[in-house]
Amino acid sequence: MQKKLGIVLALLLVIPGLMFTVSCQKKTVAIAKEPVMEEAPPEEPMEEEKEAVIEEEPVPDKMAELFVQEDIHFEFDKSTLTPTAQDILSRKGEWLRENPDVSFTIEGHCDERGTNEYNLALGDRRAESAKAFLVDLGIDASRITTISYGEERPVDPGHNEEAWAQNRRDHFVID
């Protein structure tokens, strides 16, 4: 009986010892590999290759960036375009005439005041107002999609007039 107890105790000590040794060994191997990877510096392309890479990169269209980044804003509870919004849309229309293959979405947004249903309808009227203006400028209506997010996607989460004014907007996304 004592012999069996001795064997069981020996196994209880040996098995955890083996597990500890095996688990530590894996960590040591992983640590040993990291410095080797850091020591190998990446190969830099030759001067001729650098020039080729620079030439292949597309030049970003600043007007496309401006088209997406510049929102138009609305007065409280209104979907009529302000003179500032009309100026912005006129610039967008010029760019769109020069880029007839561009399709885009106008997203209508509202501030948090009003019911969800009302704000969705108001956001839709705002997006449609901008679309109608662009169509009047000669932009093909088939290139323009509208959607209303109402109050669901505020650009400024604040609860004051400044935040609300920023959230009453149309945002433009190139498809």
C-alpha cells in the first residue's frame, strides 16, 4: 500500500514538473525568435525603385475630398437651402460636371429635437432639397441617391444650440 502511495505521490510531483518545463520551454523559444526578427533590417529599394513607387501612387483628388468633407447646414426645422448651402452645392455641381462617372449619396441629418419619425422625414426633405438643386444645375438625377438618418448619426453629441446647428446637415458620400 505504501509503495502505491509512493508511486502516486511521485507521479503527482513529476507530471506538474513536466508540464511546467514544457510550458516554459515554449515561451523561451518564442522570446528567442523575437530578437532575430528585429536584427534583420528591411531592405530599402534602390533609388530607381523609389522613383518608380512614387510615380505609381495615384494623386488624390483634392476636390473629391472637399466634396465629401464639406457638408451643407440648415436652419432649425427647415429644409430650404441657405445662400451658403447653395454656394457649396454650386461648387459641388461644378466638380460633378467635370466627373460625370461619379455617383454619390446625400445623407440628410437632423438635431435631436423632435420625434424620430419627424426627424427622419425632415432629413429626407433636406436630402431631396439638395438633390433638386443639383439636378437644376444639370447633374443627372440617376447619379444621386438620398437617405435620411434623422437624428441617429449626430456629428456633435452635445445638447446645446452649437451642437444642434452642426447636426442639421446634409452629408455627401461618393459611392
